[in-house]
Amino acid sequence: LAIGAPADLVGMAARSASEFLARPGAERVVLRAGQVLDAALPDYETLDDLSGQTAGA
């Protein structure tokens, strides 16, 4: 990290990694190159090509 440099990080309301992992659906803020990413999760169908699975498999 450096002052003025873009950051990639995830911010969450947890005091420890254990608390964060205990609630995988908890809200979080994702920064990529210093910009907040869209918080909407993709539909599972859009991920099928990445996993090699198809619906109903």
C-alpha cells in the first residue's frame, strides 16, 4: 500500500476472520483499483461456463 495508490480490498463489519467466515452472506464493500464494485451477485447461470456445469447437473 502507498499513499495515493489505487487499492484492491474487501471491507466487512467483523472483528476477526472467524466472525467474517461465520456469516458468508454478510454485507461487504469491495474496492478494485480504488473504486467500489457493484454489490449485485451474478445469476448462477452466468457462472455455469466458469464451473463447467449446466443447470440440473
